[in-house]
Amino acid sequence: MKAQSEARAGGAAEETGGRLEGVRASIDEVDRSLVALIGVRCSLARSAGDAKRAERRPLVDPGQEAAVVRRVAEQARERGIDEESVRQIFWNLIELARRAQEDAGRLEADGGHP
């Protein structure tokens, strides 16, 4: 009887472990997608920086940046996601975009050479 209970417990642990591994694999896929999307966002930021330079506009636009953060915080609230965490993530993304724009400008000034 005890052996049967242990066997059932072991089988349940294997089922749970398999389920956990499946969930982790799905999270890994989402992470890969997020990194790819961050790459797309950086590429778009470089293009925005090129357009700003062409129009002789400043690279940093605090009003636009704040509007982006407000918009995504609202989207987070609608989905039941912690707004402050999303705000922090997007401020980090905005900083990454600033650097991408600045780096693109330096490359352009140097004739495309790093």
C-alpha cells in the first residue's frame, strides 16, 4: 500500500514537473519575442532619431516620453498589470531608445564608421 502511495506521489510530481517545464518553455518563447520586439523598437528609435536630425529637432522630447509612459500605464491598468512596474520598464525602454538615437547620430557624423 505504501509503495502504491509513493508511486502515485512520484507520478503526480512528474506530471507537475512536466507542466512546469511546459510553462517555462512558453515563458522562454515570450522572452525571445520580447527581446525581438525590443530590437524592433530600437530600430524604429534610430529611424525617429534620423528624422529628428533631418528636421533639426532635439533628440529628447520629454513631453512625448511622458505621454508614452502614461499611455502604457493606462494599458497596464486595463489588463490588471502593475502600472508602476510597467512605467519603470518603459522608462528603461525610452533610455535604450535615446542611446540608439545618439549612437546612430554618432555613426552618421563619423561617416557610418563606429
